[in-house]
Amino acid sequence: MQKLKQLNHLLIEFYDKLSSWEQSVVKETGYTLAQVHTIEVLGSHGPMRMKELADRLSITTGTLTVQVDKLVKAGLIVRLPQESDRRSILVDLTPEGRALHEHHNALHLALVEDLTRHLSSEEQQMLITSMTKINREF
Amino acid sequence: MQKLKQLNHLLIEFYDKLSSWEQSVVKETGYTLAQVHTIEVLGSHGPMRMKELADRLSITTGTLTVQVDKLVKAGLIVRLPQESDRRSILVDLTPEGRALHEHHNALHLALVEDLTRHLSSEEQQMLITSMTKINREF
DNA sequence: TTATTTAGTTTGATTATCAAGGTATCTATT
DNA sequence: AATAGATACCTTGATAATCAAACTAAATAA
């Protein structure tokens, strides 16, 4: 029970710190949090339809339409109408969008490297194992 | 390097899932995410001044003033003017606010219990150790 | 005393978001 | 084939969160 409380607190603390880190990192790009988040999802999962993207971002397709409009205007993504289903639209990164993702992802990797540098190889391995189990349960 | 990528991905996945979970849990309370987040911080760290609360929430004091107005009106918190420094104001939970925090916190604990139930006692212990180190570095 | 810093508030503008309604397209049923 | 229902996306109107900048009051330093 004490362990649970402790773990709960640690996970929340990590969440808050990551949230704050992301905010400050995003601010420097000149884009908004929602925009960068959209780029992140497209960058790490590849092109996808509006519906799926909205689901992954936990927003409605209505909200996403507005967001995608801005990103298209900014030259970061493109809308690709689908022949197979003419209702749906594939959204994909432009080279500029991909560049932004690469850059942002590099910052994430550098952060994780920094955060885990005092973990032994064994601890790192077990952290991977544990987080995998946790995410699977989520 | 492969490990880093893997860990980065796992942490982001966890973050996104927790974010989504929090959103749906908060929705059921009838309060907004920002409101519940404010209650959470006050509940787990105790009463504090506007400035400190704003810092912990990563928002400006201007934003917080508006937020606190709403929470006071909703009966969840109170403003306690300080005699020692008459510029500053201590913000604290009312019994109603505390009840909301208790309830929300219980959901968090239940979630963590659920997520970690397939971890061995040893894994749980090492997860605590690792997350402690990570948060310290953050 | 005067100047500077600090704590909190107010205001105006921007962004993100949702719910609800609308259009076009696809799918299943008759 | 015709119709009904479901799905994908878009549009619109309203609300919430946020910041920057200007403001007030109080504390602190010169």
C-alpha cells in the first residue's frame, strides 16, 4: 500500500515534469503544443486518416479539421484524398513537417538519455520491461 | 541507442495514455481539467501561495487568479490573506475540495494498482528506484 | 524618503476545444 | 435498384484556458 502511494506519486511527478518540459521545448519552435503534438503522432506512426489521427490525439474530428487547416497552411502536412474511400483523407507530413519531427524527436531522445544516465544497464532493462507491461495493461 | 529509442517510446506512450485517462476521469466530475489539476496540487502539497501554485501548475499568476475565482465560487477552495505579508494570499482546500481530491486520488491509486499488478515485487521496487532517479534528474 | 522588487489582479487577444448540424460517400437491407 | 443507416469529414457557435502587459498594493533596499 505504501509502495502504491509512492509509485503513484512518482508517476504523477514524472508526468508533470514531462508536461512542463514539452511546453517549454515547444514554445521555442514557434508552433503551438497542439500543432507539435499532431506532428509527433504523424511522425512516429506514419500517415493516417483524420479519424484515426483524431482518436490518437484524443480530440474530435471537428477540432482536428481546424488544426489540420493551420498545419497545411504552415506547410507542415498535406491532405491526400483517398481513391479507395472518397470520404476519407490521408494526412501526411511534408519534408518540412518531417524535419520538425526529426528535430523534436532528437530532443526527446536527448532528454531520455539524460534522465536515465544514472540507471545501471540492468535497471534500464527492467524499466523497459516494466513500462511495457504497464502500457499493455493501460 | 536502441534501448534509448525504446524507452523514449514507452514513456511517451505512457504519458499519452495517462493524459487520456485523466481527461475522461475528470470529465465525470463535472469540473474542468485545469480545475481538477489545481485541486490535485493543493491536495497533495497542502495550502500554498498563489505564486507557488502558479509555478507548480506551470501557468502565470494571471491565469491562476481567474482559475481560483472559479474554484472559490464553486466552493472548493478559499483565499486566506496572510498577516505576515499582506501582498500574498494562501490558497487552501475547503472540505468539499478535500473530498474531491480524496476521490480523485483514490482513482489514481486504483489505476496504479491495476497497471502494476503484473509486476513482481522486485520489479515494483526497481521501478520505484528508477523513477526516483529519473525525477531527481529532471 | 525614494526606488526597486514582489504578489496578486485585471483586461484584451489568441488558441483549443466540443457539441451539434451539414454534406458526401459507403454499406447493408429489402 | 432503391432506401435506410452508418461513417468520414467539415462548419459553426459557444466556452475555457491561456498569455502578455498594464495595474495596484505592499515589502525591501538604497
